[in-house]
Amino acid sequence: MSELDQIFGYQISAARSLLGMGQSELAEAAAISIPTLRRMEASDGPASGLRNNVMAVRRVLEAAGVVFISENGGGAGVRLAKPRG
């Protein structure tokens, strides 16, 4: 996974929290198991797991309005996208 699309376990957990989404809901939407998602979120550093599973989780969260903020010296994070309008 390139640094550009790398996400951290805590970013996944924070994104779910911002959306009010449970682990089971995200796992189902990303077509992965709940234990797989739990391992990703518990990762110390970049989210562990198969690249396609991590990217599936990222796509679901981004489609729901999450923006992943890269490390870029200030620390990686997440925020909700500004509504279009």
C-alpha cells in the first residue's frame, strides 16, 4: 500500500465514531468479517490486513463522507467532508 492510500487503525475507529457507525455495519458494508475489522482498528500503526480489505473499508468510509488526513508532519486524522451545496 502506498503512503498516499495508507490509513491507520485509529483513523478507521475515529471515522466510524464520526459517522455513528458500528463495527458490524462497517464490516458488512465492506464485505469483511467483524474480527478482521477489529484487527484493523487495533493495529499499532498502519491498518493491518489484506490491502483489498483495508481499501474496501476506506472506500465505504469515504463514500459516507469521511476525509482521511495524511500524516504530513501534523499527525494523521479524519474529518467529515464539507457538505456540497
